[in-house]
Amino acid sequence: MNKMKKAFTTPTSLDRELEPSPVMKESVTAVEKIVGYSFKNKRLLEEALTHPSVPGSASYQRLEVLGDSVLNHAVTNYFFCMADRRKFNQDQITKLRSANAGNLKLARVAVRLGLYPYLRRYNTPVLDDKVKEFIEAVINGEDETGLVHKVLADIVESVAAAIYVDLKFDLDKLWMIFKPLLEPIYTLEDLRGRPMAILHDFCLKNGRRLEIKLKPRDETENISIAGVYVDDVLVGSGSSKGNSNARQNAAKEAVHKLSQSMVVNDGSFEGIPAGNDRSFRIEEAIQMLHVLCVKKRLLKRPDYKEENVLGPPHERKYLYSVKVVTSDGSLQSVKGDEKSRKKCAMNSAAYKMFLALQEYDNMINTIKFYRMTNRKEADRMINTKEADCKIKTKESDSMLGNIASLLYTLGAKAYRVIISLLYF
């Protein structure tokens, strides 16, 4: 019987017992103690601890690519093997993998293990300052979202890859060594309670820009006020006596508000407009907007228009708009984001229109609710002609005050819709 040959073998150049170079000997020895593993080929760890800024030396870049895949594989295996007992589904395993092997988590691991001082680098004062800012934020329990941390995650991935290769690509042995370093391993319950991480993962996955800004401290009230901005749009604010808690409160409000227009499952956004019974990506927005219009029996198809072409020929940016005539005859028009491809720009516009139509439906449903629950009051308004564009609020008439406030908030177009519904 022929013995099956191994498909993957360690390259001869790596499968040797080698000592590190004199300049890296102390760093290699220190990191071996930190991770609890003694390398046979110590040059592997030396490479994992060398930044690309060092001239004439192999950097961690190749190992980082391998380490990224290996850690994702190991974490996936860990939760997959629990699937029969815990019944994790596909989305849950994906979220758990992202939470436990994502860049932000690995960067925190690098801070906790103290790996950055052992990274060999050359003339990187700007990087050092930015990494220091991230490290201080982690140590002080402050929000580190948006701070530079990729290089810290790269170190952890490179060290993991170095161990993996030194173990002759034995994933089980790697996980036995590395799992304690990744503690705590986040569970689904942990994810539900981490609004800051939820926002960060959502924006990273959907290509959104996330900023959390602190406003000047209100010395009178002795509180800090924070705002969460997604693509420069304020989506949540919060306050507290401390900066960290103010950020957390703002993140909680942002998660709550975004969940009104995006489906949330097990603590992470899926990028799906609320109320839709089928998930889709922005890349599928044109098709799904068409399906929605058919479902609503709209007579006209969405009308796309190229609004602008920006940039030089080699860096073109396209901006598209889309118009939809709703069932009541009103015209809805939105512009998408600038994209490098026409179809992507059209999908961006379609996606925003999908959300706009849902917001419009919510407005109509709210109006109908007001009419049904306050039919007598609405009829009295019609009979006395108080609804003839001259609604006057009185402190003693809370219903009229509510409707007037609603009209003021929704604007003139919504006002006409409300009046027509009240009359007919």
C-alpha cells in the first residue's frame, strides 16, 4: 500500500535550528518567554519582530499574511467544534471569529503582552507616537476606535505564523499555545454588550468612516459630552462625568438608532435595511430596489442619472442619483456616494433610496396611526376647518400640539400628505 505524500512541507530554509542575529537576540529571548514557546528556528521570530522600515532585512510582512489566515482558521475551528453543543449558525461563527481574531482584538493583545518595544524598526517617530496613543487609550480604558493599531495586530499575527511554521504547520499545537494569549475569548453574550466594538466592526465591514468626538467639557454641569459620527453624520450622542463613559453612552445610542434602519443580530449590524425579509449587500442594491418597487406595484421603474464625474482619467469618481415615484404620486430623489465605478455609484444611490422609501413608509404609518387613534379629534378639526393650513396650538389641547409639532418636523411635503389623509 502506497503511503500518501504530504501536500505541504516546511521549506528546507525554514526547517533548521538557527540562532537570531546578535542585534535581535535579547528581543527574541524576551518574546519567547512572553508567548511561552521556545523556537527551534529563532530566525523565524526575528523576522516576525522586524518592521518593514528596517533596510536590508526580511520584515514581518509575509508572516503577517500567513498569521492572519492561521488565526482566523484556528478561531473558526474552535467555535465550529462547539457547534453541536451550542448550535452556532454561520453568522454567529463569523461574528465570533471577527471579534476574537480581528485587528482590534489582536492589537489589544499586543498591548497586554507588551510586544511593541521588541519590534525592530528604523526612523519611525510618527508611528511610535500613534502607537503610544493607542496603548495609552487601552491602558486607561478609553475608546481606542479610530486610533492606529494595525501594526500591533500585525506583530501578533506574525508571531503566530512564526510559531505555526516552527511547529511544522500543526494547527492544534499552535492553538494550545496561542489560545491563552487571546484570552478572554469573546462569546455571543460579550458581543451584545460591546456597542463600541459593534460600531467599529460595522463601519469596517461596510466601508464607513467612524469618528467619536468629545465636545468641550460642560464645566457648569461637570459632564463630558461625546458624539458618534458615521461618514460625518451624527448618529448618537451621550454624556457622563468621565470621557470614557460619555463615549460608551454615545455608542449605545448610535447602535440603537442605527438598528432602526439596519438589522441587528447577535450584536452586530448586517447592513440590511430594516423591514426587509431578505438580506443583501450594497452591491445588490439595484436589484433589490427594483424588487421593492415591483412589490409596491409602482408604475415607473427607478430612474438613475449620472450627476457628476470627478477626478483625472486614471482616478475617476462617479456620482449617481435615483428617482422613484411613490404610490401616492410624490417624487423621491436621493444621491449616492462617489465611487470609482459607475455600477458601484448606482448601487450606492439605490441603497440610499431603499432606506429613504422605508423612512417614507414609516412616516405614512405614523400618520395613519395618528388618524386612527384620534379619529374624533381629526373629524372635529375638519368640521371646524381648523386643519385648513392654519393649525393653532394651545397648551390645553395636547392633540393639536402634537400634530403641529409633527408637521413642523416633517416639513411642507409631509404636511400636504397628512392633510390629504385627514380629509380622505
